[in-house]
Amino acid sequence: MHTPDSSHRTLAAALLPLVGGPANVASVAHCMTRLRLGLADPSRADEEALRAAPGVLGLVVDGGSYQVVLGPGVVTKVTAEFETLLDGSPSPSPSPSPSPSPRENQNQSQGRSTADELALRGSELRESRRRRNATPLKSVLRRLAAVFVPLIPALVGCGILAGLNGLLLNAGWLPGLTPALAAVASAFMALIAVFVGYNTAKEFGGTPVLGGAVAAIVVYPGVAKVTAFGVHLSPGQGGVLGALAAALLATYVERQCRGRVPETVDMLLTPTLTVLVAGLGTLYGLMYAAGAVSTAIGTAANWLLATTGPFAGLVLGGLFLPLVMLGLHQALIPLHTTLIEQQGYTVLLPVLAMAGAGQVGAAVAVYVRLRHDVSLRTTIRSALPAGLLGVGEPLIYGVSLPLGRPFLTACAGGAAGGAFVGFFAMLGDKVGATAIGPSGWALFPLLAGNRGLGATAAIYGGGLLTGYAVGFAATYVFGFTDRVRKAA
């Protein structure tokens, strides 16, 4: 019988050769449910074996990035074991072997020639598919996600503490503790620009600390004394978008310096010129422009839900599951973070969370209809708790997507739940989340709005129930082909 640690180690050891071995792994990271691997040569990965490996709930391939869906909790432990295996992998050393005879030499040469031809053709086919999939838009979204995904744990923790502090303030409890909680919950958001700048430079090939140094200008109180375009700047103007742009500019300036500055003075001049040029560009251009874009995002989100509430909710809730399936949903993090910085909460996340409700309803319908499919029902029982907490990948890859139709009916449930929340937004009842990451029932501690916590929770809960009901009904009636019905 395996202990939990040994099972995670076994799964990591099983995955490593399937992605081409230690030498083929260029980067390792994880989000809430996925092990994210950057591969030096994607053609060396065995996609079919990865998808079929025990413990793997799904696989998303996007260029050289392989996202192995393992589920919440499991992915953190498997990633740690995976990194341990990489750190402890020995360097290959040549071993002496007897010289082959001329006939063996000829046979081996012919075998290698055939194998090399097959390998080359397989590599060409995979590279062709990679080029078709690696669109500029997907590449940009994937890299943006890599900047913001590592920030999610801090966003979740600080968001929950901010919500707890709000409850204590409203109730008048523990007045001596609330200032301390406010400081703990707010410090990260006050300096999030620095972390965004650090991660941006790291992702785009610059020196991380230089990206963080330039991005820190955005939140430095002294910028209030600087005048750009005839107005005084405000600390934090432009928010995370300004920090992102500042770090990208710093990375570009640093690269230009590295190619032109003599090596003898590179350590002195390159950091100085990078901070100076990128810093001035941030103050006299990027902060103002990013501030205008951030304001436009907040205005657009509020207008969208206040004017076209049910329709906007229908579209957002219905299309979110395909984004999750493609791994592109993380690219929405900058929008959520911008809204949280501006308004204290994001009104988009509760609407998008309805997609998970539709998925849960669809999974329950599959469980009820396919009574004789023991394996599938076991998968649903194990994945449903995570689905109720808003982690949809196990149900997507383990249930609805393989069956086909239930994935579409789950989207219908998400659309219905989104329309429900959007309808109340159009009436003036905003439902928002103070942090990103959790969804489903786990989002309740993070809810905020303009009508009080009780009304906000009731609207959000009503949206979840609507998503469950429509996802279940649509799947029960339309989610199965005649062949599946007869088998059931």
C-alpha cells in the first residue's frame, strides 16, 4: 500500500520519461490544477501516453508548453516531487562498449537510418501542428498567464483576510485587531506592481530585479510630485498594467544595452541605463497611458453588466469553460486585478464562476443517467467536491469533454447562471469578488458588492443554483446520443 507521498513520487517518476526525460524539461511550474512544463523539444513528448497515465485528468498542449491536469492539492505535491527528480537526475556519462563487427555495423546503420527517418517525419508532423497552434495571440496570452499565475496564492490569502476584516469592522468586533488585519491584507495589493514587474522581466528574458525596480516607480509615493501631460501623477496610477508595461520596457532597454555596452563596464552601465531610461519612460508616458486603459477597463466592465446584464452574463458564463479547457482563462487575471485595484472587487469573476456550476449540474446528470458505468461514476464522485469548490478541470477532462455533448450542455448551464447574475447587475445589484482564484462555493468568503453581504451572497447563490439546474436538465435531456442511452 502506497503512502500519499510515495504515490505522488510514483506519478512524478512516471511522467518524467513521457515528456522526454530531465534533459528535455526547460521549466516547471504549476497553477491550482495543472503541472506546467516548458519542453526544449516538444516532439520528444508522448502525448498519448501522457493522457493515458493513471492520475492524469487531461492534457493541454500549447506550443512548447505541456499542461498536465492533475487536480487541486495533488498538483502541488507532484510538482515538488517532479522538481526533486530533476534536481537529483545524474548527468549522462558515456560507457564503454565492445566494437561491433562490420556486419553488425551495417545492420545497425540501416536500423538507425530507418529509425531516424521515422523520427524525423514524426518530428515534422508535430512541428507542423505546433506552428498551427502557436498563434501570436495564444503566445501572448500564455506569457501573460505566466506572469500572474504565481501571484494567485497571495491574492487568495489577502482577499480572504480582507473579507474577514470587513466582517469584523461591520460587526464592531475586536477593534484592536482590525488595524493589524487591514495592514496584513492590504500590504501585498499595495506593492503588487513590484511582483508583476519582477515576474514580467523573468518571463520575457530580462533581469527580474530590474523589472521589479522599474515597476516599483508606479507605486512610489514620490510620483505625486511629477507632472506629465499637464497633470500630477498619482501613486499607483496605471496599476498592474503600468507595472507590466514598465517591466517590458526595462527588459527591452536592458537587451539593447547588453549588445552595445563594453563588457568591462557592463555591470555598472547596463543596470543604470535600464532603470534610468525605463524609469523616465514610465513616468512620462506609460503611467499616464496605463491609467487611461485601466479606467477604461473599469468603466467598460460596469457598463457592460449595467446595460446588457443578462446578455453579457449569458455570453461570459457560456464561453468560460472553453477558455478553461484551452488553458487561456489565466490571461483574464490582469483584468480582474485591475478591477480589484480600482473598485475593491472584480464584477467579472462571479459571472464567470457560473461556468463551474453548469459543469457540476452536467456531471450530476451523467451520474444519474449512466448508472451502469461504474468507472465514470467513480470519477464523478471523486471530482465532484472539487467542482463544487470551483475547480472544473477534473470534471471537464474526466467526464464532460470525453462524452462530447455534456460539455456543451454544461456551457448552457454556465450561460444560464451568468444571465441570472447579470440580470441583477442590470438592476443595480453588483456582485463582486475581492480576490481571484477560488470559485464555486469557495468564493462566498470573498464576495463583496454594493447592496450588503446578505444580498450579494443571495444573488451569487441563486446564480449557482440556476447553473446547477440548467446544466443538469440540459444534460439529462440533450446530453446523450442514442448509443449512449441504450448502453445506459
